[in-house]
Amino acid sequence: MSSHGPAEPIFSSKSAPLRGEALVPGDKSISHRALILGALSVGETRITGLLEGQDVLDTGKAMRAFGAEVARSDTGEWLVHGVGVGGFAEPSQVIDCGNAGTGVRLIMGAMATSPITATFTGDASLNARPMGRITEPLKLFGTIATGRSGGRLPLTLQGAKNPTPVRYTTPMPSAQVKSAVLLAGLNAPGETVVIEQEATRDHTERMLAGFGAEISTETTDAGRVITLKGQPELLGQRITVPRDPSSAAFPVAGALLVEGSEVFVPGIGQNPTRNGIFTTLVEMGADISFENERVEGGEPVADLRVRFGPLKGVEVPPERAPSMIDEYPILAVLAATAQGVTVMRGIKEMRVKECDRIDAMARGLEACGVQVEEGEDYLIVHGMGRVPGGASCKTHLDHRIAMSFLCLGMAAENPVGIDDCKPIETSFPDFIPLMTRLGASFAAEGSS
């Protein structure tokens, strides 16, 4: 995991044109959910295209600890033999979720209405992240949470012995909060209702329906009202995981950053609650074509063909933030090389990710010679076309910060370094080899 062993600094130098096909890994959000819902189902779930990054592998280990059988076949397919809704066994050991914020929050929801106790921990980054936003709504079911100050990990959950269904309005746009409440609602009688004022990624709702849950979504004046009927029998499914749009954003950005580039990125999820980054890039003038649009495993998918071209600064609508919250770091890099100013507002959720991503991007861009402005929920980047670079940027154990600054180095006048490339393993283990195959130039710090 990213917290183990010494840091591995690396730097990125100006790249030759990127060319070729970028096969990015499976969608991380969908991979987590496929393992968890497979574990809560009766029978066998077969998963193709699962992201085999450390975050998802840690979720697989957690499902084993709760009694499910999880194994990788010789063909690369993942097989999950579930225990059914309410069938989780009490784990004998602490559940270590590594760096997986999504994993730990969804798992806590999935166990919250079973009469068992589990203790969760993670790496230094995860243990610093707030969990109160999850544990507070889970308490409404009858769950008891005991953690460090601020609701931080390590944290022990006592599942509700006699859970009651809840009606909960999310105080902030968060797919993790919504999903945790819905997963808890699976083992509560009656109907659990979640109301979100701003739409967030809907993979949980789609997948719950696919596994056989009775779930509906209605758009009202109060927002999206999601109603789940509790105590269903979920049945094992065949799941094809589309390729991750968040991971795809990095080779897409590389092609847009490096003059003369053309990169083909096939099979990318185009769920409308996730594809805000591509909408924004097109508004900036990006040369992206969406080919062979189709539906796979209940999710819209397309092949992307990306060519270099000049970008212009834009103002990103705040209401788009939930659909691209993980992509603002790489958008900030692209904004630095654009002409004009890019304004990103409504992004305070970035401050409670693997690190404070607003601060991390602002400090790193400033070190590379880029003028930025920041506030509690905004980041403004003054594009300058050619970025001086020449700095070593802190990743704060954050995979997306690490990959973003490596992409910046591909177009900067001077190499851009990062203090540790190991966190990249959590979501995109093949990032450095893949980008190198396309033409990127990376080297260990201190090498010639």
C-alpha cells in the first residue's frame, strides 16, 4: 500500500508526441460496488474488467473477512460467492482499507444493519479523513460508531440489532454518503429513502437494480428522491466493468498537452453523473471524438479519440462539480497550459479527498510558475500556455495529485517531479508503463 516502505520520487520531462492506444483500468467506483453487492447476494457473481488496484483489492479482502468467497480465476475474471443480505459474519481481525475512502465508507454502510461489530483502519491518508458524514446517518438505523476525534479512523461500528428504515437528506453532494445509506437500507425493513439536492454518480442505484433490488428514483422540487425497499434477495450477476473515466482523464490530458499527439482511449464509461470532465474539455476546445457509443453492463460507454490542440480557459458551472469532482486536479493542469483564465467553483468536496486537493494543486502549480487563486470552495488558474515547471511537488499520498503533476511535466519547459509515485498503485497500477508506451518520459529522481 501507499503508506508502506520508502517514498519513490520520480520526475517527468517534456514529451515527444503521444501516440497509440491507452487501455485504462476498470472503473474504480463500479469495481468497489460489484465486490460489495456480490458479497451481499445469493449465488455467484462473475466480474470481468475489475480494477486490480490496491484500493479495490483491499475491498475484496474486506468482503472475505465478512464471510464471502472472493477469488480471481485463471482467466482474470473475479468470482464472488455471496452470503446474502444480512448474512455478513463478524470479522475476526481489524479491516484495513488502505487508502480506499470509497471502499471503507461503502463497507461501513453494507455492515451497519447487521448485528455484528467491526473495526476499520487505513493508511495515514485515510485515517486523517472525516467519517462523521457516514456514521451520522448510519446512527439513524441504530448503528453505534466509536472512533477518534472528528469521527476519524480507526473506528469501530456496532451494527444495528433491530434496524429501522430511514429517510435522509444528504447535506452535501456525496455519492459515498448516499450509497452507504442505501446499502444500510438493504437489511432494514420497509423503505429507506435518500434525498439528494444535487445529482451524484448513480452507479449504486443502477447496480442495485441489476442485482434485483426494488429501487426507484424520482426528480422532485426537493431533489432526487431515491426509494429502496428493504430486505430483498439479491441474486449473483455477471458484471462487466467499463474502463474508468477518471483514469482515462490522464492519457486524454497527455494528448491534449503534448503537441502532435493523437491517442485512442477505448471503452470509457460515459455515465452522465461521471462525464463532466469531458463536457468541460470540449468547452475548452479539446479535439475529442466519441466513437462507437454503446451500453455495457447497464452503463453507457464510448471510445475516445483525442488529438492535440489549443485550449482556452472557461468557467466551469458549479453544478457540474459532482460529475467530475475527482478530475479537478488534472483539469487544473490543463488550465495552466490553456489561454485565459479557468474558474472552478463549488468544489469544496476536494478538500476532504485523499488530501486537501485544492491546496495541493495550488501549491504545486505555484511552484511550477503558474498564478492561481483559491478559496474554501474555488480554484482559479491563470493559463499561460507554456508552464516553466522545474519544481518537485508534494503528493500527500494522493494518487490523482501524483498523476496530475506527472502529466504537467510532459508539457512544461523544465521537468516536474513528485515526491512519491507509489500512491498511483491505488487506482492506476499501469499508469507509468502505459504513459511511457505512448511516449511519455519519466525517470527516477537522481537518475541521469
